[in-house]
Amino acid sequence: MQSRVPSKITRSVSMAVSTTLALAIGVSSTSAAFAGELNILTWEGYADPSFIKDFETKSSCKVSATYVGSNDDFAPKLAAGSGVYDIIVPSIDTIGQMRLAGFVDSIDLKKVPEFGQVHAKFRSNPDVTVNGEVWAVPLIWGSVSVLYRTDKVTQPNSIKVLWNPEYKGRISLWDDKSAIYWAARMLGYDNIYDLDDTQLATIKARLIEQKPLVRKYWSTAGELAQLFLNDEVWVSNAWTGLIAKEIRKGGKPFTVAEVDPAEKSEGWMDSMMLVKGSPNTDCSYQFINYMLSAKGQCGIVGSTDYFPTNPVSAKTCLPAEEARSRHLDDPGYVDSLVMWQMPKRLDAYLETWNAVKAAM
């Protein structure tokens, strides 16, 4: 496998895994999942009972979901929990790391008949398909925009709002290496996934400079929603759709809005991957196919407000207006976003972000 990628990438991924493992907390678990059980390491809303119960009934596979708050969680959790997980759902800038670190097996496309219906931009991504082998099945996609309270924050037009001292103590930022992407874009760097040491040092300084303004680095959609609902935070970067939806459900007498900054919103895509050596591949493939079906795609869209990756099945269950708003016939919308990629020096990015968080 390593011969297929440049040696410096392999070394970077190895170092990155070592970095994340050093920060992992907990003990290893050697207990294997029981037959008929499916253990998924995924994101909030991706295993909601509203659509997962139907899968469990039809497949006789019981789903147990563990939620992550960052893509930086996958490597340490997989290494510390050998034999626990069957499917993981990392983002597009992390699926390459999972493959190179040896955490996953390739996908047998004979067992995923609807893979060809997935948006071509996603299934042909260089980290999804590598030398003819498929390593991930695209599940859902979306953007990361600026979320703000309309009664407290003047409509922002730049990422710089997250460094605005006027909102000191009311700013939040996602606790993820993507904070580096945001700072890099604010600084006007075009090579945000291939930053050199000087650029990373500048970014580190700007993120440390921002820390006194930040109320809290958020880890989950629910956490950020509560920060807004408790009047602790007025502006943050956020996963477009889900978090605003959760805030509105809170029934507070204020409104929130999402806006694409002048530097553009970031784009992401989350994919299903098979954990290496999982004994539950039958349940895993049933789950993958269910999630590409109309019930799975519309179920996860309804739970998260994100965009489906299979427009063929989603068209059968989404109303026309919702289909348009979810860009079913507009895959080119991806080109308007700054789509995530695996950083070429992943270890350096992780070290930079961890140094920012550790700074006093």
C-alpha cells in the first residue's frame, strides 16, 4: 500500500497518528462486537433513531453509535479500541489518513450496487478511489460557514469577525485542525493544505492572539447550540444547517443566520469506511447500502439539514424545492466551496493546533 503514495506523505501520516495517540485518553478494549451488532464511529445526527430503527428492523443488525466531535478523534479512538468499531465516517480530509494508517479495508463494489449513483465529484475523489480501489463510500456533504446572532452581530462579510475584539468572550471556534484552514484563509494563503513552517508559525501566532476573545472551543453541534442558547456565544464557524436548526428548536427570542464569508465557506464530505478486520462485514454492507438508499439519504438529510451524495435516490423522497436547496442537480456547487483536503504535512498541522490549545 505504501508504494502507491509518496514516502513523505506516508511518513507524515505515521507521525500524525503518533501525535494523536499520544493525546488519547483511555484504555484499550479487546472485546469484539457480537454478530448482528454494528458499531459505528460517526457524527451527531448520522445514526438518528428516526431512520436507523427501520434499518435495524429490516436487517436484524443492531446499531450502536459512538459520536466524534472532530476528525482528529478517529485515529486515537481506533487505535485504543481495537475490535470495537465496524464502520467509521470520517471527512474528506481524513479518509486518506485512515487508509495510510492501515485502519480500514477497501470496499468491494460488487456489494454496493448504488455506488455508481453517487455524485461523480465525490466517488472520483483521489482519496476515495486510489489506483482503481475504492476505500470510502460518500454519505453526506455540506459546508462550514459563519453562524451569528442577528441581534448582536452586524452581518459579517469576512472570517475576520472571529478575531473582532468587539465580540470578546462571545466568539467560538470548532476544536479541530480546520481552525488552521480558517486562519490561513483569513491571512490570504492560497496553499492552505500545504503550508510551510513560516506560514504555520504565523497562523499559530494569530490563533493564540485570538484565544482571549474565544469563549470556548466547541466539539459537538449540541455543545455549540447550547452556547448560543445560553447567551454565551454570538458568533462562530459552524457546520451549515444542523447547528442553526438545533438553536431554532430551542425557542429563544432571537434569530441566527448563516453566511458565506468573502473568503468562501469550506466544503466537506463524510464517507463510510470499513474498519480493518471487522467481523461484521455483512451488517456493514447492509448499512452502507441502506444509507445510499432513499430512506437512508432522506433520513440523514432530515436529521442534519446537510446534502445527500446520492441524487438518484434522494430525488425519490425529497420535495422539489428541498431538492434544489440541497443541490441535487447542482454538483458544481462544490466548486464554489473550499473543499477540504488531507494536509500534505498532517503531523505539522496537528502539532500546531495542539500547541495553540496548550498555550496560556
